[in-house]
Amino acid sequence: TKTTVVLQTGGALRMARAGLALALGAAFSSRPALEDGSLVMPFGPGRPNLESYWYVLLWQPGRRLSPVQQAFRDWIAEAARADREAFGA
């Protein structure tokens, strides 16, 4: 399996919409994909208050994640939880 890392948000969002990747990006740049339902946030409501997020993790609705993607999702969730605790959020 080949791993690809995309550092440009627009490209990452296009890859996620095509079902080729998960995308981690700024909430403001993800808003259109969240509002039109082409991508979803796995850790929150279907239509989140994006002002409460700095970054969002996205993928296609109903997409089954690979074990590697699940591990990344779990890791990023734990890192976010630890940050919230550390900063009292």
C-alpha cells in the first residue's frame, strides 16, 4: 500500500471527497464540504458549529476506514483530548 501525504488543504479536501484519503484541515476551509454533506466530521455532529474547531478531520460519509486510517483517527482524537486537558478547554 502506498502512503501519500498532501500538505495543501485544497488537494487534501479533493482527495477526501474522492474517497482516497482522510483530510485534516482548518475548519474555515472545510466549511463548504461540510455544509454540502460531501464530507463529514467523525467526532462531532453532522452540522457542527465550525467556530468551535480550529482543525477538522474529514472523510466521505459512510466510508469504511482502513486499519491505518482508524489508527490515525484514534491517535488524533487522543492528542486533541490531551490538548483540551492541558489547556483547560
